[in-house]
Amino acid sequence: VIDVKITPDIIHSYPVGIAFSIKNKKGQDLIVGDTFKQNIIFSKDGLYKVTFSMKNYLVPGEYYLVASLETREVQLPSYVDYIEGAHYFKVGSNNVYYGMLDVPMVVSVNQFT
């Protein structure tokens, strides 16, 4: 769960949305989310708490969170606020993984004769 709070002093002059990224130690974006995909844009004065919820597909390692308030009047975001390293965390497990994410999948086998 990722919680972001928006205060009135930030949004009174901007229509903004929230975006986040979970990055590995190399700075690679592994998981990215934003409010723009759901057409949630904050343009009124007010205090908001935005929550992003998802399952953890990260393999063991060290990661950090990037959070941003941004406008997207054009395709590239314009940052109102950008917080690199908003939170640092580790994922642990006794299992061995060979990729960057442990995404659930269905495996089917058909034998041909």
C-alpha cells in the first residue's frame, strides 16, 4: 500500500495528479502507477489521501519509492513536486528467483505424439 497526502497549498493553482514508481538499486522503474489512468485529477482546494494498493511481485532485494505530483497537459509530465527516495525498503524471502519480478502465471503443457 502506498499512501500520498495532498494539501490545499499544492493544488490551488494546478490541476495535478499523483504518480509513483518503485525502483531497484540501479534506478530501473519496476512498477509505475498514477491517478491519470483512472482520470483522477485534483483541481480543487482540499486535503486528500490517495492510496495505491497492489500485490507484492518484487523479488528479494533493495528498492525505493519515487512519488510525484504532476500535470500532464502534454504527453510528458511536468513535475509540481518530485520526491526521489520517498521511502527505502527491502524485500526478503528464502526462495530463489531469477528475474526482477515474481509475477504469477499459468503454465500449460500439451504433449504431441
